[in-house]
Amino acid sequence: MITIRRNEANIVSTGALTAETGKHTGRSPRDKFFVREPTSQDAIWWHPGNQPIASAKFDQLLARMEEFCDAH
């Protein structure tokens, strides 16, 4: 809802949220992070696009996102 209020995105007829990215199209291949732990260690292809992140760092980022969502 914030992006819509800021005119940064729209809801299309299917109900999906869409946004124009300008010159930055596609995805950022080096911005995918996975917690490396025993159940995922062998299931993920650890190439430069799939980067490991410590469990504690993930928990920290999740807490920040939850705080942001609660405030908005």
C-alpha cells in the first residue's frame, strides 16, 4: 500500500502489484541469500548468485523487516 500511495507501483487487473524499474530491469543475480545449515547445505547450488548468510544475520534482518511492517 505504501508503494501505491507513493505512486511507485500499481495494482493491475489480475490483482498483481507491478512497478516500473526504469533502467534497472530483471533481477539482481548476486542478491540471493540462503541460510547455510545442515538441511540446506547439500540442497542448494552454492554458486556466486546463491550466497550463504549466517542464521543470526537472517534473524536480525527478519526482525528489522517485522518492525518495519508493524510500523507501517
